Amino acid sequence: MNLETLREYCLHLPGVTEELPFGPDTLVFKVKGKVFLLTSLDAPSFGFNAKCDPEKAMELREKYPDVLPGYHMNKKHWNTVNVTGSIPSETLFQWVKDSYDLVVAGLPKKDRETLQLRSK
């Protein structure tokens, strides 16, 4: 996984937009205006912050040295994932999808239904 494949994957999910709300160095992906993933555009190494179920977040941090508490985020609900090649890309993409799904699950019913119509 690299920045471009991450970007392409995020943008293929229904209702996703990309923004630079924190300045030109942090790319933010949102669904219906809610953040589900952030990545730095100027960091010396590639990684991203993704939302995660709190129990699963702790499990992932214990299992993978490249998964850390979310940098500049609520550490209970967010993980920072350093992409070094130690975690398979398929696993990383699944974590991105899990983050997206968590945010979608918290949206109002009307917004969730709109997203389901787009994905068909």
C-alpha cells in the first residue's frame, strides 16, 4: 500500500470526499462530513490514522508493533498505522473499510440509506 492506492481505495467507497481542512499537509477522508481516515502528506514515512472499535484497537496494538494509539486523536477510538510492509495490504485495506463502516454506522438512518443506494 502507498498513498495513491490508499487514496483510490477510500474514494471508491460510497459518499467519500477528500479534504485538507487542517492545512496542506494532512489529507482527510470523510463520509457524509464525518472523518474516517487521515494521512500526512509530508511525513518522512507513510501511515494513516483510522477509527477503530476500542477493544479491537487495543488488540491490534498488542499484535502489531506498527499499530499505535492515534496520533493527535482520541486514543481510545483511533489507531495510527505505520505502513512499513510488516502488515499485508489486504489487512490494511480491511482496517480502512472497518473505519469507514464504524463512521457510517453512527450516521443518521437517512444518510445510511442514501449511501446504500449509491453502492448498488
